[in-house]
Amino acid sequence: MYIAMNRFKINPGFEQGFEEIWASRNSSLDNVPGYHSFKLLKETGQKEAESAFTLYSTLTIWESEQRFRDWTKSENFRQAHANAGAAKGTYREPPQLELFDVVLNEPLES
């Protein structure tokens, strides 16, 4: 398995708009070979008023690094990112891509 994460630092007051972009997008990932799942994560544990930004991360799980890389070169990738723009002032800095090989995968206990 392979994981691709993007970390986003969102300026205060822009969180709802950022979340709406992700909720309304048409990623078509379910049709992509090797794709397993997507999550949009929001940091907890600190009060937004105490921070200069709110940290978000997207997490996608893939069958393999090659399947992820194939997707990044596809028309599906271009279409999924075509309307990904956010209002001016949303981002504190550009997103940071992080890529991981899964080295241990313990199943969930029932």
C-alpha cells in the first residue's frame, strides 16, 4: 500500500470555504485503478483562536506507488484539480505533499 498526503495551512476564517471545495468536488477516484480511499482531516487539540492557521491534510490510500503516479499523469487527475481553486487569502502557504510506503498495516479489531 502507498499513502499520499497533502498538508494545508488555512488562514482563520477560510475553513468553511476550504471544506466546501473538497465536499463539492467530483474527483472520480472510484474509477481509478489502484485507488482505495480518501480522507480530509482537520487538526484537533488546539483552539483556532490560538493559532495563526488551521491545519488540514488530505489522505489517499493506493494499491502501490506506481498506481498513484499513473493517476497523477492522467486526465482524471487534471479534471479533479481543475476547479480546486480557493478564495484569495485561504492558504497561509502552498500545500506540502508527503508520500509514504506502508510498512505495517494492522487490521482493526472488532
